[in-house]
Amino acid sequence: MANVTVIGAQWGDEGKGKIVDWLASRADVVVRFQGGHNAGHTLVIDGKTYKLSLLPSGIVSGTLSVIGNGVVLDPWALRDEVAKLEGQGVSITDENLAVADNCPLILPLHRDLDGLRETAAGKGKIGTTGRGIGPAYEDKVGRRAIRVCDLAHLDTLEPQLDRLCAHHDALRAGFGQPPVDRAALLEELREIAPFVLKFAQPVWKRLKKVRRAGAKILFEGAQGVLLDVDHGTYPFVTSSNTVSGTAASGSGLGPNSTGYVLGIVKAYTTRVGSGPFPTELEDDIGQRLGERGHEFGTVTGRKRRVGWFDAVLVRQSCAISGVTGIALTKIDVLDGLDRVAICTGYRLRGKVYDYLPSHAADQAECEPIYEEMDGWHESTAGARSYADLPANAIKYIQRIQELIECPVALVSTSPERDDTILMRDPFVD
């Protein structure tokens, strides 16, 4: 039986939460390996909705859930999310939740810096969620981060605080802000430490043990490949690597552990925030897709930009991230359209491209080349068998497979967990 790594193959918001939850019922462990609480995963189980940001999607089904070292952890956000889920009847203990003791922490000063930068950037805004994710990753790379394990040694934290505050005080001064209140920060850390430490452990060791015992491990990514700090639409990207290779470094298991790579792909395209979007629709069809698809960010509530399916971008994502097969979500949102379109290439200054150029200016000028197909008026909502899909919906799926050069393993036909068509089993294939 293979392990499975789940990533988003577009700009995030592809429906990873539902797919991971569906797979988690067949896995023994779910591992979140990058990102922070800027991610948003919505699960709908038996009509009940759960919204997750930091917690791995397996937590709702009781599967052992691990927050790996590649995640930047806001401990207060974690406490709030645990309390919210417990209020919905989900039991969360140190038996089903483990947090890597070498996770970097997101602190109040990171949130402050995130907001100050975005406000000052004016037209140069990147469109961050303002939750401190980027500044926390900067401090990790700069070797001045406070980590989960440091919460057990707060009495000897002064040298680390010296390094951290020397950096942040200078930045804050540039924005006309007072220096970090070190005493208040220490007090906040003392207050939250007992909650976080009860889940903290060397998760690499626990994962090694369960893997040797034959456990099926599901690695869960956040955001999408097109937001990867190296391979995405830079600078309009997140602050971490979102590609499948990060599952190894962000969990503490080797690259031979990550198994089948399942790329989650929406049957159309959406994006939140600034940045290039070649197939964006600013017409009635775009409005219709956005309304039918409830395209609002799980975390921020921001309205998502909507466009036709971009086979160029998905093919690029699949190649970069070594995707074995895709899960196609929200096919039901396209129900009732007379015509559907797929982007097969770009035209840029008279030249045709079969990939998205790296420079932001070139990306912004790319004009999509479309292939149109007949739509379908029958409903795909709730279908659980390939045979239940309309003929034109099947043709659409088959054409997507051809264009992205990657097979479809799953088709999701509603937010409900069981409304899923299994075509290839990632845990077996």
C-alpha cells in the first residue's frame, strides 16, 4: 500500500480539505507539512461543516494528525481552532494530534510586521492574509525564530530574544513603531506554553515508527503549486514551497516516503488576491461560476477571482510537482452551461507559449488561447459513479486528461465527503 501526498495544483482553494478528509478515512496518519493558518480547508460531513486552517483535515475523522516542522505555527490560532472544533463535538487530545517540537512560531510581532508592510506597499501589495506567515518564515531562515521546543525553556530565552528583537526593532522603527515589548511577549508565551507543549514531540520519530509498522500516511499540503515561492507567479506567492517535494523536508521523513502524488484541481480556475490570471472572467459567466461555487476564501472571506480551466498551468504544476494523478473537484459548478472553454496556450507579443513565462510582466500580458466544447444541462451534483455523469461532462474530463498529460484519479461532485467518484485508488496505484 502506497503513502499519498496531496497538493493543490492551481492557486489554492481547489477543494483539498474534502479530498484529504475522504482519503483520511482510509489512512492511519495525516501530516500537514508546510504553510500556516493562512490555509483554509472546508469539510462537509453528513451536512455538518468544519472549517480548518492549521489542523490537518484528518482530525475530524479521528485519524492521527501531525503538524510537521515545515509549518509555521501560531499557537494562539491553534488553541482557538481546537476550541472551535471541540465545540462541534470533535475530540482532540495528544493521542490524535502531534505537533513537531521544531516548528517555528508565529508571534504577535510577525502579524504586526505583515500588516505594516502591506499598508506601506500601496500599489505594490502582494495580497497577504496579514497573519504573519511570511515574516515567520523569514525569521526561520534568518536563524532567529522562536520554536515550539523553546516554550519549555522560557527562562533561558533571552539570547534568542536579543537576536529576534534586534531585527524587528529596527524594522519597526522604520515604520515609526515602538520596539517590541519583550516582557509582554514573554508573558504571552508563558501563558500559551502549557497548551502547545502537551502536543509537542519529535514527530519525525513517531512517523518513522508508524511507517515501519506499515501505516498508510497521507501528507497534506496547503495553498497550491502556483503559489510556491520558487515555482509560482512570483512575487504574488506564499512564503513556503508548496510542491510535493516539501512533504519530505517538512515532515522529517525521507523523499522515498511520500508515495503517490495527488494533485487537486478545480474544474475551472480561481485565485484570491493580486497577481496574473490569464483566464480570468469578468463577465456574467465568471459571476455565475463564482456564485455557484461559493467562491469566498475560507480564512479571509475574500471574494475569489474566477476563470476558465487553464490546462497550461495545470500541466506545468503536474510536471514540477511530479503529480501521479489528479482529483478534479467542483465539476457540478459547470452544470447548465451551453459552452465550456479550456485554455490550451498563451499568445504573448505574437508568439505562442505552452508554458507560463517566469517574469511577472510577461505573465500579466499573456492572452489565453481557448478550445471550446459543448457544455451539459444534466446535473452532475452528487454523482458517485462515472456512468452517472453526462456524456459531455465525461468528454470534458477526458480532454483535460489529454491536455495536462496526467490521469484523473478522483472526481468530486459536491462538498459532501461521499460524493466522490474513484477512478484510480491512490493508496494502491
